[in-house]
Amino acid sequence: MTRDDTRTLLNLVLPILQPLAGAMAPVFGIGHTMAEMSARSQTPVVPAGYAFSIWG
């Protein structure tokens, strides 16, 4: 497998795995959920939960 073939394969596979990696973090107890981070924030404006559904 040449370097270009490897790069092509990674460009096809890794974008698919990226959202899965983000979703798996709270499942395994790594990191914090969006709700937890928002609750700790002291900002006056907090986005609604559905605001992030565009990425779903």
C-alpha cells in the first residue's frame, strides 16, 4: 500500500469515525456531556438542546 493509498483510506474512514468517537466519550465516562459543560458555565446565554441537532 503506497502512501497515497493510505492517505485516501484514512480520508474515507476517519470522518465517519469522528462523530462516533465523540458519542462514545460519555458512554465510557471520558470527558463531560454537553449538559454538564453548560451547567458549569456562568454565561448568561445558553443554547437550547435542539440547537445542536443539525449535526445529528
